[in-house]
Amino acid sequence: MWKWQKEFVRRQDISGEFYGRYIDDIFMTWNKSENELRKLLDAANSWHPNIKLEYKI
């Protein structure tokens, strides 16, 4: 999971956002548009065939 997660964390660090994870739950802040967030989450779903995100905005 860390190998997949480190790209997500890197993107959050660059933009000065918060990213936290507890077991299989993720909490993050986002200050760009909702459309950009959906694009990021959809892209993250393609990074590994066995890891899929279900998200609530």
C-alpha cells in the first residue's frame, strides 16, 4: 500500500495540503476545484489493479 500511497502523499505535500490515513480510511484537504479532485481520484484508481478508492466529497 505504501508504494501506491507515496505518489498521493507527494502530490498533497507539493500543494501544502493535509493527507492522513487510518487503516483503510483516508482523510485529506483540497483547495482546488471539485473537478480536479475527481480527476486525481480517478487517476489514483488506475495506479494499481488491486487498490480502488471509493470516495465521498
